[in-house]
Amino acid sequence: MKLSEAIKEMFSQAGLTYRNAAARMGAKSQGSVTNVVVRNNCSVSSLIEIANVCGYDLILQPKICGISKSQILLSDAGKKSSLEVSGK
């Protein structure tokens, strides 16, 4: 799963639109949030901010810990950036 898909999943789970998320982030327009999804790229600080408004935390943990069904896994399998949503 791509970063943009993971962000869309967070919005869906939180019941937020791009406009709602942008307003909660204090952005002047929804474009700042939309651009992250369209570009499929953002800074860690932007990802943390988006996660916060959706009610998520960005957590780094050792791989041996495993993940729960409610977590979104960001991995670098085979040097190709990939994301997986657990429980799907």
C-alpha cells in the first residue's frame, strides 16, 4: 500500500474529509492535505500532524514486535517502499 492509500485509510477510519483535516491542522486550504496524497510523499512531521488529527500515533518499533489489526505498517521490503494495513 502506498503512503497516499494509508493516509486515505486514516481519514476513512477517522471519518474526516481533506477539508476537515486541513481545518483541524490549521491549514488555510485543503490543498496542503490533498497535495500530500496526490504526490504520495511528505515529511515525517507532516505525516505525524496528519496522523494526530486522525487520532493515530506514529510509532517506530522493532520488527520482532509484530503489529495489531488496528495498526498501519510502513515497511521497506526489497528497497521498494510499501505500506500494509493490518487486518485487511
